[in-house]
Amino acid sequence: MTPKFDLSLKQARRIALTAQGFAGSRRHAAPGRSHFGKVAGRLGVIQIDSVNVLTRTHYLPAFSRLGDYPQAVLEAEAWGRKRSLFEYWGHEASLLPLEMQPLLRWRMARAHDGELWTGLARFGRERRDYIDNVLAEIETRGPVTGGDFAPGQDVPGRRGEAGWWSWSDGKRALEWLFWTGQITTATRRGFERVYDLTERALPAAIVDLPTPTEADALRELVLRSAGAMGVATEADLRDYYRLPLAGARRAVGELVEAGALTPVTVQGWGKPAYLHPEAKPRRIGAHALLSPFDNLIWFRDRTERLFGIKVRLEIYTPAEKRVHGYYVLPFLEGEAITARVDLKADRQAAVLRVQAAHAEPEAGPATPAALAMELARMAGWLGLDRVEVAGKGDLAGRLQSALRSPAI
């Protein structure tokens, strides 16, 4: 007898894609701050990463869902004078809606008590006087960057040679203070953080909000995770904001008991899942290139359960061992991931280079043309003149032919 599931895999996939913002009309005549704000609010967290071979990943989720919105919109919302986002450790280093700041104060308190990031916690214990001096310097002097505390310049107030991987004591102190919530990113210069006291960098209306208990915060974070995913296992719910196992498990149980989450079974998942009350399965007609750090696919186990493909980040894999390439974006075509492309923005030549193109099992006859259209759209958004395809991958030839079409 065939077991009965509450949700088929197709229903679960549609629910997940709808929750992630792929069900609506993606293309707007001129996507702006209000459109971006809805995407950021729906996702609840946008991962930040420094890799810039294409464009930094935090710009990509909104492009995948809105189309060619101005990147300056994100910068204004994240680092402008009237911003709606702040930086903290959400999933990884992340942008999050300002109103969520109180929900992460438990993590800041744990960091202060030495419960997070062992090496940095030890530094916090052993160099507390030095950290206090750095904090006092920021309070007196105003915003600082890591370059103000560069190697060999471990005296607050001295400008030294900046370096992304140069972890001087000063930079460690800044990172510890950031983890503990005493300072935050006031803005960025290029991609360098400019730190200031949290009470100066964030609006008073946010800073003055009451701090929930850890249990209350975890329940709210789990519920927000469920809303952003639609249907999810306990592991999915924990991973979205990287929550502690025991606290998240307790929160899931309490939300189920309160009727805020509904336990369900999903075909092929093998583990219990939980449905958000507002989750709805809708037909999806999206065409979207997905950052390797996109919320939809960043948890590899969930991606495999939803789409039947293994997505692995190969940036740190030696070149000769890579299967799909260095900076690989899966292509969402309707309700399936049908291809993967290894992309590079050659800014000097004004070319979007497709260094490899591979088809997935659900690719169809329309996949090359749909992918070509999306690549052309991305090239225009990035200010590049054209798309060029190298010969690597089983989809490369068909993609080259599609790009020659007058319709592209």
C-alpha cells in the first residue's frame, strides 16, 4: 500500500518557492526601494560574502526575485542614513531587518559570555582591558575601520595598512565587540566595514526596544524561518538563523502546541516537517539565476530534498577537482533547477563570461533559450555589454546557439 503524505514533493516545492518570493510577478517596470523592502522582509536575512568574481552575493537575491533593480537601493537600505537593515551574524554574516535586532541580543549576550567562536572568546577573556580601551576610543573618537588597528599598529587611533586577512589585535577587538553587539556597522567604504557604537549607528527606536527572553526570541526566529521557507524540517528551521539545537527544538514544540506550526509529512523527506499557517502552494513561472548563497539553496540537504540535485560550493575546491566550476549559479526554470553556470564578470572587457554550462535532469528543450535570456538580463544589470560562453559543459553548445538568437 502506498503511504499517504500530507504534501507531495511538488506541493512542498511550490510552497517553498512561493514563500521565497518566486511566485509573484517578478518583473517590475522600475524595481525600487519598496520592492526591495518586500523582498528583504520576506527573506528575513540576506547573506553577505566578499567574493566579487561576479558581484557580491548580497546583491543577487533581490535580482533573482525582482529583476534589474538598482544596486544602490540595497546600499541605501543597508548602509544609508535612513536604512532599514543592519549587519550581524544571522545565517552567516548577514543583513537583517532592523526590527529583528532585539531578537538576536541573546546571541550577543552569549558571545559576551564566551559561548561563541572559541578563539575569539578566548581573546575576549584574555584581552578585556585592551578591548575596553578600543571601545573607549570609538566612543570618544567616532567611527573606525579595521585599518585603524592594522598589524604592527595595535594602538587605537593610528592608521595602518589595511588587509582583509590581517587579524591584528585591533581587528580582533572590533570583531569581538561586533559579535557582542556593542558596536555595529555604521556604513561601508567599498567593502570595508566602518564601525560605531550600536546606540549611535542604529535608530533610537530600535536600540530602545525591550530585549525578549532567549526562549521568546528563539520562538519568533523559528516562526520567521518557517514563514520564509513555507514548509521545513526541524533542521531547516534551525539552519536559517543558525539556532542552537536544544533551544530551537523546544521552540518548535511550543509553536506546534500553540497551533502556530502544523506538523506534516512530505513525500520523500523521511523526517517530520512543519507547515507555516500562511504557506500556500502556487504555480511558479520564474526564471532566475541563484547565488550559491541564496536563501533558497544555501542549506544543501534541503536543496537536495526539494530539487533532487546536489549543490556544492566549489570555491574552496582545487580547480582540477571542480565538477561545475568556481562561482556556480543554479538556474531556476519554473519549479525546477534545470542548469548550472559558472559565471565571471570580466569588467575590463565588459563581458559576462560563462565559463561552464551544465544541464540538470529536469532541463527541457526551452532551457537554453530561457537561460540565455536570463544571462543577457544579468549582463545588462551588471553594466556588461555581452555574454560569451566557453565550451565547457554539456549545455555550452546549445547555450551559445541560443545567445545568437535575435530575440536575446
